[in-house]
Amino acid sequence: MDAYDALERRIWDGRADAYAASFARLCAHPVPALLDAAGVGPGVAVLDVGTGTGAAAAAAGARGARVTAVDAEPSMLTAARRNAPGAVVRAATLPELPFEDGEFDAVVGNFVLNHVGRQPAALTELRRVLRPGGRLALTVWAQPALPGQTLLGRAVEAAGTPRPAHLPPAPTELQAASTPEGLAALLTDAGLHDVDVSVLRWDHRTTPEDWWAGPAGRVAFIGELLHHQTPEIRASVKQHFERLAEEFRQPDGLLALPHAALLVSGQR
């Protein structure tokens, strides 16, 4: 799990601008429901863990909350400070946070748990910094993935793209977090109660160029995978992507990519 965490940090190193130009708008979609599930409103002291470019932190600040945001990646911290100027933004890496017990009324994490290897330890830590009676809310990508989520992966597979040795599959133990039952059990085992899991589904509307900008910009696992291919294979993946993307083309020219995420919340 430590090796998985180290790999995740390497993959995201310096990727904030490329992420903001590609996948950030997709990942920001569940933020209102995430904040609602955690009870974030005026005066609430909220911690946004794995803030990325600061979408949840900025939205919480707009609700009048007192926001602290943390991330492990320096370029993400720079973006978060720019996008959420009212938040206190600090460097921190799960499962160890530099805060006192019970310091926050609410804790949120938007698509961060799926990037953490030691998930039980991370959830125990998130519970620790939450005050008694406070709520934790998290989003993760749901499995099985909907067709919009698998578009890029299908293009990679169609091109016969080899997997570099330094990019092993995620540990099987992490798959539990992508099912409602497994995710609820993780929170319950961490000592949270009143646990609730819902499925969020939406069509992400984007252009083929913007969607391709993610892997082309070396964003996330698929971007790292593509970066380590030959120019010929990268060109083949793009050709397959352009062909497969036509399945999602709408009359206005945009793609409508179906996605699904799990939203889980629990109370300390």
C-alpha cells in the first residue's frame, strides 16, 4: 500500500494545470451533493482533504463555511490557493493530518479515497479530526464503470497498449471502496455511524479535444500510461479514441459521457 501511495504521488506530480484543463470540471460535478451530505453551511469549520485545484474548498467558502484544505501535491496547492482564496490551504498527506482531535465540524473528500492505499487508516484519521456529532462525506468512482468512464480505457485496449512495469494494477483490497456495501463497511469499521451511500449519475458534456487533453497532458493513471508509450502507439490510441467517441456525439457536437460516483457520509 505504501508503494501504491508513492506511485499516486508520482503520477500527480506537477499535473494541476493539465488536470484543470481536462478532468477537473467532471470531478467538480458532485461537489454540491458532497457538501450537503456533510452539512456544510455558514460558520461550519470544514476540512477539504485532497482538495486538488480547490473546487470543494471554493464551494464551501461560498456557503460561508470556515474552510481548511489540504493536498499532497504542490502544484495542486498553488491552484487551490488561487481558486479558494478564503481558505487556509496546507500540505498534508493521508493517513496523517496535522490537526488536533475533533478540530472540524465537517470533513469532505472529493475523489480522494480512491487515490489512497491505506484506506482504513485514512478513514480512522478523518474520524479523529472530526468533532463528535460532525459528519464526514466522501465521493469515489463507482464500479462497474459506466460507458463514459471507460471510453479512454477502451481506446487504450483497442490499440494493444502495453502496461509499463512501473504501473501495476491497483491492489485488489482497494476494490471494496468502489461498491456501496464495501464503502459503507469502511466507514462503519472506522467508527462512524448513521452511514448512508447513494449513487450519483450524470452525463459529462465535453468536447473530444478537451477529453483527450487529460491523457495527452499526462493526467491520472491513463495519462501516465500513455506517456510511456511509443509515438506510434500514442497515435493509435488517439485514432481509436476519436472513433469510439462518436458513440457519444450529440447533435450540438459535444460528447455526453455517462459517469457514476458513490457518495458516502457518516457521523462521528
